[in-house]
Amino acid sequence: MTDKTQSRADQDRVVIFDTTLRDGEQSPGATMTHDEKLEIAEMLDEMGVDIIEAGFPIASEGDFAAVSEIAKRAKGSTICGLARANFKDIDRCWEAVKHARSPRIHTFIGTSPLHRAIPNLTQDQMAERIHETVTHARNLCDNVQWSPMDATRTEHDYLCRVVEIAIKAGATTINIPDTVGYTAPAESADLIRMLLERVPGADKIIFATHCHNDLGMATANALAAVVAGARQIECTINGLGERAGNTALEEVVMALKVRNDIMPYRTGIDTTKIMNISRRVATVSGFPVQFNKAIVGKNAFAHESGIHQDGMLKNAETFEIMRPSDIGLAASSLPLGKHSGRHALRTKMADLGFDLADNQLNDVFVRFKALADRKKEVFDDDLLALMKEHEANTTSDHLQLKRLRVVCGTDGPQEAELTLSVDGVDHEIDATGDGPVDAAFNAVKMLYPHKARLQLYQVHAVTEGTDAQATVSVRVEEDGRIATGQSADTDTVVASVKAYINALNRLIVRRTKSAPGDDVKTVSMRDA
């Protein structure tokens, strides 16, 4: 053979046949540009994919051009094109792949009763067509793959008959597709064993498995077929493909790597390139990877539960069966959310440069939990904002926000109902203003009269999303004394009032530390 397949003596080698650029692109809306196809093909070649099914050359001029260019550029992979069971398709396929260092023609026909009815062929007529077309392909190329489409719903006797015909006609690889994703793992394995036992010459060729994921069993079916004797897996990056998709390359490769104890097979894939190509395929195809997707999903190496985070911090093997670096990730992540515990929070804060004492941790943890109840995920910038608020609140407690309710909209004036603790005594008031923030600030000033002038009011989002925290910065000046305050909250008005109160608290501290005219005019959040 001229490609990177193996002799039957090399029983532990599993060939990876990637069809992202052919079957994957058949996903509705997943069409890639010419340049994108070349880019993905290059990445597949570099990661060690044995065979790249680059497209369906007869389908369009664009597909032909892409397959032809990929064939010319490929350095290590065999380049394959797909062709129906007719001479025109096969000739066009050969024209596209013939410039490859290692070309392959893949021809197919539907063999189940349902698919035989489409061209209205009898079993004998179809058998004759298979003989003629596979022979024609083999006369052009010494590396021919043949597929009986819908093989898993084809009568076993007839399947054995046509597989034998294809082998005698010169096919070097026989692919057994579960075209509609109907098969269960035990059936997948039994089918391969049956063919190996009953078909003459089956021990001289490679059996492949091509599984669709309609029932969510594509990967399981593919691996079951390998255990039974198949030595080529057809798959796509991210499981891209028609309907529910195909066997995912990353899943079968990592399953073989992690469970080498019960599946002692090997591939030539450089797994450290998996995450990079997964993300790129998601981008160019327009099909984002679901967060909980095996291996490459955003959450595959993420742990939010406090119990899991604590275990991960002590020994990563407690909750991870593979290393992030195996697929090209730098490290696992411990996203903080409402299920996270103190251990994870302390570790994350230490990573951010904060060495918290127990009492500080307890205070920040309470605020963190309150925020996590309102946000799906708490990011690093959220934690930095929490720390600034913590530092602000430890400055002085002369003024404390107890309750705030605002009424706003197109009908003004806007109103604010405020409960403010002044030196431990709660006071309530209603106020109006030109907008909810103005109304709330007026309420604060009514409950704590002062002459401080607002010099700066600034708002920005800490993170993305509609549930993002807003960080508000406030600067006030009174008789030459300047104080700043900052706070963060998912409610912009609440963050504004907290920042205003923090600035006033610092101003109170500033009054006790210096008299008007002193050199130091500003009290920062860390100095107070």
C-alpha cells in the first residue's frame, strides 16, 4: 500500500481517517471557503492524520479545486476523494487526488434494501456495478476504499457477498458505515467479527468504521468495531457532520490513549494539537463547540464544585483522567461559581496576588457567594472588584448602605428609597433626581449632609455579558481634601451608591488625618 495504513501483522495500529472537509462540511451551514479548507487540511496533516478525505470532487468546481490543491500540498497524509459508483465520478476524483504523494479513491453505493430501491437495482445488478466501479478505480489508483452505504441495515448474507466482490476487484480498505446512526456497540462489534469470519480475503485488507451520532453512540460504536478487528476509524473534528454528526476524532484518539489497558491500540496523532484545530474548525464552520463536549468542550477541564476544586488542588488525578497538556491546554481551570468553596477562593485570590488572612477570607467569601448567586460565572476581574470593595469597606463604617430601591423609566422624575446606617443608626428617606443615580445620591446627601463636591463619576463593565458587574469610580472634594471610592455590583445603581458612600467614608477618615492645606490631598483605597 502507498499510504500510511498498516499490514495485518501490525495489529495494534489504528488508522485515523478524517472526513471533516467532506462529511463535516455537509452539515447544513458549515460550508468552508477554499482557503479555510487548505488551512484545516494543513493542520490535519501536521497533527498526523493518516488519511484526509478532502472532499467530493464531482460535487462542484470549488470542491474539485480544493481537493486538488490539498493533494498537491500534503506532506504526510494520504489525500482521499469521494466518488459515487459510476465512472464519471471516479475519473473526476482521480483527477483531483492524483497529484498527492499518496492518493486514495473512495467509492460507495447504498446496499441496504432502502438504498437499493433508490436506483431500482436488483441485488445482482448492484453486485455487477460494484465489481465494475471498484475495478475501474483500482486501475487508476492502487489505494481504493469501498463503502456499502447503510451497511448496518444491509442483509448480512448480501453484505458479505458485496464485500467479497469489492475485495476481489481490488479494494484495499472496506469501510462499514452506520450511515443513519442506528447501531449499538455490541452490533457494531458483531458486524466486524462476522465479516472477518465469513468473507474470503478479509484478513488481507483493512476494515474501517464510519459511525454517525444520531443516538449518541458514534464513539462507542467506533471503538467497539476496533476491538472486534476494524483498524481504521473515520471521524471528524468536533464530531462535525450530517444531522447529529460523526464520530469525533478527539474522542476516539483520547479514549484509545487513556484506556490503553483495555484497548491496546495506538494512533499516530499528535494529541497536543487537538484543542487548536478544534477551535479553528469551530470558527471556520460556524459550529461552536458545546461547553460540555467531551475532550474539547470549555467545561471538559473545568471544576466549579467546591468538593471537586478542593480535590483538584490536592491531587489533579482525583477528578481528571487525562492531563490538559495532552490536548494542548496549559492547565485545568477552576471557574468560580455558587458551588465553589473557600479553598478554591483562597487559591484563586493567591494567584491574583492577595494573601488573605482567615477573617479577610471570610468577609470576601460572603461577598463572593452573594455575587455568585447572581452570576453564572465569577471571573478574575470580578474578584479584583470584590477585593477593592472589601478594602473600601474595611476603611470605615461610619456610613453603610442597608437598602436601596429605585424607580426609573421614561416618566420622570426618578425616585430612590434609601436606608443608610450612620454611625450604627439606620435612617430612611425618599428622594428624586434626574435619573436613578442622581436620585440615589440626593438621598445619601439628605441623610448625611455634607459639602463634598462630586468631581468624577465613571462606570465600566468588569466582564462581558448582561450579568456583568459594573465597577463605579467616584471622586469627591471638600475644602481641598480629595477622596476616591470604588465599588462593583451587577446592579449599576447599587455599585454607584456604594462607591459614593466609600468616597464619603474616606473623606471622613481624611478629616481626622489631616487639616486643610496639608500636602497630601488624596486618600487612596489602600492608604485609608
